[in-house]
Amino acid sequence: MKSIELEKPQNGSDNFHSHVLPDDSPAGSSILRRSVVSTLAVIDRELRKLRHDPVDLVTRAVQPALWLLIFGQVFTRTHAIPTGNVSYIEFLAPGVLAQSVLFVAIFNGISVISERDLGIVHKFLASPAPRASLVLGKSLAGGIRALIQAVVVTALSAAIGVRLNFSPVHLFGVLLLVLLGATVFSTFSLIIACLVKTRERFMGIGQILTMPLFFASSAIYPVSMMPDWLKVVSRLNPLTYQVDGLRRLMLEGYQGSLLPVLGDGALLFGVLVLFVTICARLYPNLVR
């Protein structure tokens, strides 16, 4: 029997999470099963930490509220930004959601540096768990953390009069796109952590990257307003496509999307596969 041992839970228990994989299964199905089980085990571990310290979720919810209630309300009155057939506050709401997801996800990598210092990453690497599963599990857990932002922004947007599409299909699409986008940027954060390896460097680079990613997207103004060079950067920015898909899903009758929603989702999924592949190769660098 093979056993995958993962790190102790944060509640002080001496029991390790173990998942037993039978040796008599076919090689292909064994690898797939090991990957799935390892990914779910890492997600479970991360969510256990969240349940024991939920304060971070509350504090993260403050930022989108400030953007909608202050920035959005002021710029709605100026009528300076062309937003097509929707008001500026309606145009802004999906952008604020994407921004808050970005800000939550981009600093996810600092936790893996702390785990390296505690010797937890060494245990992960010593297990038979595929490296891609370790990366994807941690990134997906970061994506799940970001789902609370979708609830907060949607509720607040409805409260201030934004015309939202409450179709169950559209609401599910919003959650799925938030999860996908947060997982992309969580994986990007892990790549940075694997390269810089220290908290101080990570915080500095994270802060440097966050604002350019945000302002070089269509979160607070349409791509058509940008200078030509910034339009090119925006088209290469995954956040632009997350915002684009969220506007199509959240707003009734919104026109002006870059791609169909499925196109936005497919592009983000492709970026995620690329980032997970890169990060899986870099992950062992943390302990070198």
C-alpha cells in the first residue's frame, strides 16, 4: 500500500491526513487517482486553516465596499468614462469583484514561504504526491477563499441599485469565473514565491505587480480609452478577460465584450494550465 502523508492540521491534532492508494490499480488510473486525492487533500488542509482564522475574509471584504461606495459613486456623477448601455457604477461592479479577487490571490504565495521555513514543503516533496497536484491544490484553495468576495460584491451591488442578472445559470457562471481567475493568480503568486524565496522580496514584488495588473485591465475603464501600447498590454492581461466575462454574466443586457463568456473562460483555463506546469517545475526550488 502506498500512503500520501500531508502536513499536520493547524488545530494542533497529532493526526496526519493520509490517503491510501492501492498498488493493484492500473498505472494510468493510479496516477490520476493519486493526483486527484493529493489535490483534494491540499485543499482540505488549506480550508482547515481558514476555518480557524476567518478574520482575513472579513477584512478583505472592506476594500470592494470602499471602491463601490466611494470611487464608484463619485465617478458615476462625472459621466467622464464612456460605458455604453450601462451606468458607470454598473460597469465598475464586476471590475471591483475582479480586483478584490486579484488582491486576495496575488499574496497567496507568501504562505508557501512560511511552510518552507516550517519544513512543511519538505514533507510535501518527500511524498509521492505529484508536484502539479500540490500546486493546483493550494491554488484552488486560494480560489475558494476568493468566493466570499463574489458574495460581498454581489450583495453590495444589488443594495446600491446595480441591475444584476440573478439567473441561477449566470450566478453559477460568476462563481466559476471567480474561482478560475483566483486560481490563475494564486498560481502566479506561487511562481513568484518559488523564484524569490523570501517574504521581503515576495511582498515587494507582489505590491509592484498588483497595481499594473489592475490598471492595465478593463476593470475601471474600457479598453477603448487606453493608448495603443496599453491596449496591447491589456490584451495580454488575464484580468481583462476575467472582468470581461464577469460583466457579461453579472449585468443585464451588457454589450461590448471582448470575447464570449466561454472564450474568456477557455483563455483563463489555458493560462492556468500553463502556470501550473511552470510552477510544478519550480516548486522544488523552494527548498534548495
